[in-house]
Amino acid sequence: MSSIQGIAGLDRVIHEPARLTIVALLSSVASADFLFLLKESGLTKGNLSVHLSRLEEAGYVKVEKTFRGKIPHTEYQLTPKGRSAFDQYRKSLGSIFNK
């Protein structure tokens, strides 16, 4: 398989730069709240929200919404499917450039 074919075969959900950033952040922690992801990713609230929704739809991210008193609190974590997809993405990306 050529490098170009390898790139075409990458997971499109993860490959988008903003989602790749989010998944990479979540892969290094047990879970993270919205404000942590907002600060660390550098995305806007709306952009972060849209990408998190896309990752949730793909089954890569689990969302838990609670309240701390009257303040909403949203926590995110990679699902086993998301962690596996990210591991595979990293392996595929590495094999493309290690040829």
C-alpha cells in the first residue's frame, strides 16, 4: 500500500484536526470537563461542542451531564471504541511515514 492509499484509509472522524486534538487530549486522561477541553484545545465553545457531538455520534466519546449545585457540568471520556480507534489511527499514521 502506498503512502497516499494509507492516508486515504485513515479514520476521517479522528483525522479532522480539531477532533484529533480532542481525542489526543482525552486519551491522556480518565475524563475531562468542557472547560478543560476548551482551554487546552484552543477551540471556540461552539466549535468544540460541534466536534464533541460528532465524536459522540461516532461512539468515540461518552458524555455525562450533571449539576454542581445549580451549575451544569459536562464530563467527557473516550469510550473503548474511541480509544481503540485512536490507537489504530496512530498505528496507521506511523506506518504511512515509516516506509
